[in-house]
Amino acid sequence: MGSRIQVFMMVISIQMLVIAAQQRKNQDYVALKALMDNLNNLPPSWAGLDPCGESWEGIMCTNSRVTSIKLASMNLTGQLSGDLQYLYELQILDLSYNKGLTGPLPPPIGNMKKLSSLILVGCSFSGLIPDTIGSLQQLVYLSLNSNSFTGPIPPSLGNLSNLYWLDLADNKLTGTIPVSNGTTPGLDMLVHTKHFHFGSNQLNGEIPSKLFSSSMVLIHLLLENNQLIGKIPANLGLVQTLEVVRLDRNSLSGSVPSNLNNLSHVNELFLSNNKLTGPIPNLTGMNFLNYVDMSNNTFDISDVPRWFSTILSLTTLKMEQTRLQGELPVALFSLPQLQTVILRNNEINGTLDIGSTYSNQLQLVDLQNNFISGFTQRAGYNIELILVNNPICQETGTTEGYCTIKQSNSSYSTLANNCLPGQCSSDQISSPNCKCAYPYTGTLFFRSPSFSDLRNTSIYTILQNSLMHSFQSSLLPVDSVSLSNPSKNLVDYLVLSLEVFPSGQDRFSRTEISGIGFVLSNQTFKPPPMFGPFFFIGDPYGYFAGVTSSGTKKSSHTGIIIGAAAGASVLVLLLLLAGFYALHQKKRAERATKQNNPFGSWDPNKSSGSIPQLKGARCFSFEELKKCTNNFSDANGIGSGGYGKVYRGTLPTGQLVAIKRAQQGSKQGGLEFKTEIELLSRVHHKNVVSLVGFCFEQGEQMLVYEFIPNGTLRESVSGKSGIRLDWARRLRVALGAAKGLQYLHVLANPPIIHRDIKSNNILLDERLNAKVADFGLSKLMGDAEKGHVTTQVKGTMGYLDPEYYMTQQLTEKSDVYSFGVLLLELITARSPIEKGKYIVREVKRAMDKTKDLYNLHGILDPAIVLGTSLKGLENFADLAMSCVEESGTDRPTMSEVVKEIENIMQLAGLNPNAESASTSASYEGASRGYEHPYSNESLFAYSGGFVPSRLEPQ
Ligand SMILES: *[C@@H]1O[C@H](CO)[C@@H](O)[C@H](O)[C@H]1NC(C)=O
């Protein structure tokens, strides 16, 4: 007996020795051990003694030291231990979305001097934010939002000189916003911080004037839903970098400082639900404003201000109960991007006229409780107009639709691509690609989107695409994402449910979930600018081991016996229920099929009537296209890309077509596909490649284009195609391409910005007519000639407008820049970036206007220099250089470009109106085998943008 105990004791002490040795070898283990002692549901892989040697999920090491802990959405419960401080090398700590994490944030956390990201979003931490955080000198991201922290914002945060992101929103913080006073630090010292997100707390006192200075680089100032009082400090006008300002839902008083309109970069301005007085702010000059809400203040009684109809970028105007009087100007409604006007509870009078050129994105005009006595009725309004409680509705007893309030419906759900319903077992969910799986779910909150029309489905497609892009570039195995249930919450955040589906498996691993969580918690995912600042709250996830061990297996014996006795009668009931259920499912399936196939009710043989928006495009059956491509044979393949393949086909009429066939994974939802072909079918011009038809059948999505036989301009300029382009021909090609682009900018309805003009997207037909192809990245514009669309930067390097790249403000002038590069390419035959040399800079450098041919001999394409006279080349170079001017406003419009090319042609003795010549004489019959222009993968990825609601299928 005794000896056994001795052996036992010896084993224990040897183990302890081993542990001690390991501890010395890796002190990080001590800290993690403390974490393990205090937390439940840590990954089962946290076993053994060396966090860096074995594969501990959520841990990353550098040189055998723990540098990153990412445990988002691990279902962790418990409290943090102060021993965390011994992780001296830790740089990233992300414990977001663990609702079971409670208690205070231990002050010793301030000893982790290497920490650059401290991310604890959506947990249940409480108590004070420790002052010691102010000593984390390396901190770049500090996200403590959506917890239960109390007390003041520690002034020491002012010492975080590297801080970029400060999110303390949605806690229970009190006290004033701290500013420095010579002895103590304050947030005014954070001159490198771009984000102050303090909304939904209980902060009080005045907004300190000292907080703002011209040395700040703040872009998002979010103070909404607090208890702030006093005046808005005039110093706010000094922070010229601001893009989003939310001061709504406080008790701010006094008049709004008149220099507010100095903030010329602001896109979203919320001053609503305060006690502001004085004149209605004059926002003239805030030319990038998208969304304005100043509702529920007691401004001086005032006529409708002039700026209402001068800010071209406005999407949303909310001025409820602001004591507005007088008539609404008709010009307001023709602001090109206008979506929503809410001016309830004012004293607006007169006759309402929305005009005939109102914005094609206009969705809602709500003028309840005003004094409007008449309405100029015009044909075909497709907007929701509410005039309830106006004399026009009260006195005339009219029964017009605008005298009742309808429930507007903004439901959205990512459409599955014709999945069979009921395929998945009860607890799995079908992905948009019809794969049954356990998705990771959560909620996205956008704190100030620039749009207000939630029925425009293209915005969700854009968001889905950018989420997918973000997950894929983080190398996460994501099959697809699904968005649903858009709504605005009480503080006007856009709220969306998100489901993320795994790829190649039916369930994510812990490492993958923490990776996805981190992409969202750490803001690695940058949504397109129109969505503004966001945060995400992840739901708990059912990990593999956790699910099987709980619940289902533990049925007791008594349960089974009772169950058997009751069985017979229950069985009858169950059968009945099953019958009803089957019927219900069938109905549901039918409904779902209808939704998934928006063409379902169309009769493709009737070219008119039910499909008014499809101009000239045909609906092909799968069989038809299969036949004309010889069963999609490889021999007919003419290009491929990420979206799928392009085939050449011959229709029974003999017409040659190029068929773009989306492959699994690159298909869009049915409605998006329909919207896209509706857009493409409206574009008809001899210098633009036109859509012949489409196929949406048997799960296929195909676009059928006219076949353009002579390939791309790039191939011809580079000499690959064998087509000789002399100076005259180049001028003709330039003119054709310019006219095509001019058509898209000026004449297409709605106007389109191409976004990817390049020589690979200019095709040449048999008569060498230039045709603009691939609106894959196109953005629809509003009706007006001016205005811009804020959007994700897309395009091709070398052609990309630097101004657009810097500001992300897309205008037609970005296309003009790309076109200028194309013109330079036409005379030099060089790629825009060749051997590290940028064509624009090279031409600029070589150019000497005092010399013959501007001294460009050395850089010109030898193929044209050899030819005949180069009359007009100088003017051509001038035109190209004006197109690539740094500032968009200095560049010509496409109409001016067309005119100038026509002038140059006349200088060169050519008739700009003559048809191009046939190419046969100089076609040197080179082998084809080129990469076909249709192979650009972007066309199928087209995701709308600001698709006007009138274009949308109902
Ligand atoms: C608003 O500001 C603009 C530019 O600062 C000015 O021209 C205009 O007169 C102002 N309007 C009013 C009503 O004060």
C-alpha cells in the first residue's frame, strides 16, 4: 500500500516538474492557464502545455510567443483574469460576440504593451473602462461597443496616439466627453483617430468646444442617442475631414453654428430630435450630402430653404416638425439621386407639384400634417405619396390613394438559385447555392447609410458581393452569404440579418468562425462606402462536438415507455399533421419557385405586353442555345473567366452570337439577373455592343450578345490581330468609341458610367466600327448630367482615374480619364503601364509643343509613323492630355471629345460622317485564338448599383 502511494506521489511531482519547466520555457502558458481556469467553452484543442507548439485554435504565435488570440463567437462564458497581462507579446485580442463573458475588464490589461487591437464587441462586460488602457501605446483599434460598461470615458484614452478606431457605442457610459486641460489628457489629443463612435450611451454635459480642431482627421463623429446638452460648438466646423456627423437624439439647444456648411465632405448629417432653435441651418455648399435629418427641432418658422433643391447628391431629406412653411419647389424632386422626402408636421402649403422630371429613384414623399391644398396630377407616378391630414384630403373628401397610408414593404431575402425546397434536414439551412449546411448567423448594423430606399435589391447584391470578396480574400471557406430582413431600428441604423454558409463542409470549425468573426469585428471587411460605418453582432454557433452531446441522446426510459403507450393515438394525429404539412410545403414550394423565377409568368413568345422593359432582347430556351453552340463544345469556346465561359454560336437565322454562360457560384439571384438584362436591353447604339437575348432556364443564366468578329482594339493596336490600323482608321476608331461612350453618358436612359473603359473593352466589327463592350462594372446615374455616385473603386490599373481612386466619388469624368489613356494607347501602341512606365507620365515627359509632332516621334507607334501624313496628331495629343487632367472638372465631357475628334478628322482631310471601310484588303489573316473580350468576368458580376426603382420588377 505505502509503496503505491509513494509511486503515485512521485508521478505527480514529476508532472509538476515538467509543468514548471514548460512554464519557464513559455511564460504565455501561465496567462492562458488563468484564462482557461476562468472561462468555459474554450476550444477543446487547448490541451497540452505549449500553446504555440500544438494547434490551439484561435491562437497565433510568432517566435514561440502568443501574438494573437481570436475567439469571436466561441460561446465563451465566465470572466477575464488579470493574469492575461503576462501575454507580453500579444498584439491582437478579439473576444467579440461572447454574450456569456461578464464582469469587469481587469486593469492589469494595461501591461500588454504590444497590443494593437483590443476588440470586445457584443459581450456582457460591465464596470468601468480601466484607465490603464491609456497606456497601451500601440493600440490602433479599440472596440468596446455593445457591452454594459458604466462610468466615464477614461481621459487617459487621449494618450493613445496611434489610435485609428475608437468605438465605445452602445454601453452605459456616463459623464462628459473628456478633453485635455494641461494636466490631464483628453480625446482632443487623438489627432490620428478617424472614428469616434460613442452613440447610445448616457453621456451628458456639453460637447466640449476643445474637442475639435483643424488638426483632427476625424471622419465619423457619432454621438447620437446620449444626453448631451448645450450648443453645438462652432469648432466642429474646423474638422474638414468629417464625412458622417450624428448628433441626433440628444438635448442639444441653441442655434446651429453657421459655419457648419464648411464641412463640405459630409455625406450624412443627423441633427434630429434635439432642442435646436434659431434659423434652419443653411447647408448650401455641402455638395456631397446624401442624407439629412434635422427633424423634431424648434427652429424659427421659415420658408422652405433654397438649398433643398441645390444639393445634387441628396438621397434623403427628413425635416419632420421643423416649422417649415410655404410651397415646396418642384426642383427639389428632380435632384437626380433623391429617394425619400419626409416633411411631416410642418406648415407647407400651396399646390404640390412633383413635376415631370422627378428623380427616377424617388420612392417616398411623406407630407402628412401640412397645409397642402392641391396636387398637380401627372400621369404615371410610381412613388408613394402621403398627403394624409392636409386640406386636400380633409376638405375635398377625395379618395385618392395619397389620402391613405399604405404599409410599405421592404422585405428582402437573398434568393436561392432554384433550390428544391425541403431538401435539407430539419436543422440545416439551404444556402443560396442549394447546399444544406449550418450557417454562421448574426446581425449587421449600418449606422448611417447614404441611401434610404430599402426596396432597391441591388444594394443587397452589392453588399453580398463585397462580403464574399472579403471572406475569400481572407482565405475563409465561405460558399455564399445571404442577407435578409432589412429594417431601420429606433436610432435609424439599417439592420440586416446575415447568414454565412460554409464551403466544402456542412459546418464551420472554431478556427473558421473566429476568422469570420474577426473579419467583421476588426473591420477587415469594408462595406461599400454608401453603407457607412457598421458593426456586427454574431450569434452563438453550434460546433460539432457541442451539438451531438447535448439534448437529443438523453431521453429517459420512462419517457420511452409512456411514449409507446400513447403511440397508437399519436400516430393517427401525426399522419394527419403530416398530410397538412405536405400540402403546406407544396404551396410554399410553388410560391418559392415563383419568387426564384421572375420570368416564370412571362410568355417568351409574346414580345410585347407583359415584358415592357425588355427592349428587343429575346428569351432563349436552354435547348436552343445548346443546339447553336453544338452542346457548348470546347471548339466553340472563345473565352473564359471566373464567372464561367463564353461560346460562339450560330442562331437558326444565321446570326452569329457570343453566349456568356455563368457557372455555378457566379450566378446572381433571379431578380438581379432580370434587372441586369432589363438594363442591357435598353442600350442600343451602333457603337455599343448590344444584347440579343438571354436564357434563364434549368438553373442557367446566360447572356447572348451580337458577335463582333474583329476582336478587341488591344489586339489590333498590339499587332496581334493582323488588322493594320493606319492613322485614318485610328481616328475613326477613336470617334466610334467616343460616340459609344457619349451615348452611355448622355443618351442612355438611365445614364450609365462605364467604369472600365480600356482597349480590351473596345471591339471592332467587320467594318472596323468601334463598339463599346462590357458594362460589367457600370453604374446607373440619376437623370441629371451632374452628380456623382459614391461607390467601391473598380476598374483596371493604368486606366483608373486617380481622382476617383482617391475620393471614391464616381462621375462620368472618370470614364473620360480612361478614354484619355485609351487615346494615348492609340498613338503609342503601348499598354498604359508597360515595364513599370505609366503612359500618361511618359507622354507628358516627352511632349514639347515647340517641336515638330510635339517631339513625340520616339514614343509614337512606328506603325503609324511609317504611314502617310499624321495631320491632326498634335491636336489629338492635346485632346488626350486634357482627358487625363488631374481634376475631373478640367476634363472635357464625352460630347466635347466627340466634337474635337470630328474636328481633327476634318483637319486630316477625313469625313467624320463616312462609314468605315471594309477591312478585307488589309486583313492579314492572322490566327485567332485570342482571349475574347467577353471573357471579362465582370459582366455577370454586375450588381446594379443605383438601379432606379422604376426599373425594378415588382
Ligand atoms: C446660404 O449660404 C450661401 C453660401 O454661403 C449664401 O449664398 C446664401 O445667401 C445663404 N442663404 C441664406 C438664406 O442665408
